[in-house]
Amino acid sequence: MEIKTLTLQGSAGQSDILIGRGLLSEAAARCLSVFSPSRVHIVSDSIVAPLYLEQLKGQFQLPVTATVLPAGEEHKRLSAVETIYHDLLAAGMTRKDLVIALGGGVVGDITGFAASSFLRGVPLCQIPTTLLAQVDSSVGGKTGVDLPEGKNLVGAFYQPRLVLIDPNVLSTLPPETYADGMAEVIKYGCIANRALLDQIGHDDIENIVYECVKIKRDVVQQDEHDTGLRMILNFGHTIGHACEKLENYVGLTHGQAVAVGMVAAMRLSNALGAPEDLSGPLADILQANGLPTVLTHDREAVFNALLSDKKKFGSTVNFILVRDLGKAEIVPVEAERLHELLLKI
């Protein structure tokens, strides 16, 4: 088995990221080479658990307990975190024991936040099972849950000590869930590596995952707490999150919302001085990967929704613009100017 390894040096320690086909089948051995728990608690969801939970539990000789959450962004709430807390207490988990997130981005975000705050922090391993989680959300330590007012408004920066990425599990994804992850792959191509856009559909997904994670690792090491460079990872997300909120997190998926948000952000980039409008080529790539490209929501509603987003500072919104494919810029845009431009795109 060929394993590619990346290391992220965070403020609280090292995060080892392993990428390789078949890693799930040896997850326990990999975990026990890094952690020394007396017991293990796995958090998964109602879609992933029937596929992989028993396979993972059966690898451990230690006591293993589990929480299975209902699947879906609409369940990414504080109530889910409280459920995990109660299960951890019932299992007798201590600060030296291991919590594993087995699932997509929602499971990873909720579990990461629970691990960061239970007993003020317990060891965490992320085993992402969706393309979106493998290329993006499982790496970098952003954890959290949504509030009715907006996405990810409660959370913590908490690096997993270990991330195990097995591309083989992607074979069980529905096409629309796979497409969600491709939205983030395309994002990385737009903001940091133009060549990624040419690899889509032609390269081994294992290599694509590695390149995306490497970009994120490099960015996070320079700006772990999202005060500068890391903001480029939000390309397409400001408008995308607003659209998700308007849909009450049950209409557009995260990847679909980001896709629509990236095209809108490209149009804004052009309006704010990009030499050419790249929204057309971007829309072609997104559509070829089964993703929407048209912002159908009322622009006034989108503007009001994004004003509640945590990226707003005072009277400005930090917007991520791409004027050349493969390079992103963080541009503070006056709220009034953004309002004016949104009405035109």
C-alpha cells in the first residue's frame, strides 16, 4: 500500500495526514501507533455508519462505543454536540482516550468541536468519508456548528492529531455527494493551482486529494487561525453560505452553494477590476462536474444573509477575488459597494 504523508505543524502540536487506498482497513493500527487510549469513541452518521462503523470498531481490542447522528447539514447544531457529550460521559471517556470522526464534513465539524470542548480537549482522529471532507474540511482544525443566524458561528480551532484519508471509500458516494467535493477541488484550482483544473477527470483522485490537502496544509501553517492568508480558502463561500442559510440548510448542499458562490465571486472580481471575466470558463468546469452555476436567490436577501456572516468586519466584507486562475486575493469591500454590485450580477 502506497501511503502519502503530509504533516501540519499547528500551534498546539503536530497533525499527521495520511492518504492511501486501503487505509480504513488498518485504521486501528494507525491510531494506536499515535495514541495510547484505554477506550475509543467513534462518531458517525446514519448514512456512513451502516457502511463502515462495524468494520472500524472490529479492528480495536479496546472498548469501543459510538454515537450515530442523523445525517445532514440541518443537524449540525449544538444539540448534536450535547448528544456526543452525554455519550462520552456514559462511556467513561477520559482526557487520554480517543475520539474518532468517521464521516463527511458535518460529522467532522461536529465531532471536532465536541472533542475540543469535552473535558477541555480530548485526542481526535479524523477519518473523512466524502470527497469534500477529504480535500478540505477534515484538515486544518476548523470545527463548529451552525446557528439559525448563520453557518459555523460557534466553533473552535482544534487540530486532529491524525487524519486518515482512504480514497477507496469514495466508491460508495452518490454522484451528487461526489460532485459536492469537486466544488472544493475546483476552488483549490482557482485560488492556488491552475493545473488542478486540467487534472479533473483525467488524474487519479488520490493525486488530486493529495494536491488539495497540500495546498490547505501550506495555507494553514502560515495562518492557522484565519486572520489573513487562510481567508483565501473562503473563495465562493461568502455568497455560498448566504444561499445555504436562505435554504435553511436543506435546499442547496454545501458544494452546490459554493459552486454558485464561486461564479458570483468571479463576476464580482470582474466588476472590481479583473482584466477578463472568468465566470464563463469556471461555470463550464462546474457544470461538467454536475454542479449548479446560477445564483437564483433574491439579491437583496443574499446581501442581508451574508451581512450576518462572520467574515464581515465593521462596514466592510472581506471578499475573496480571483483575477487570474490559480491566484486569490483578499479584498475588503465596503458593504454599500458590495450591495450595489450584487444587484447587478
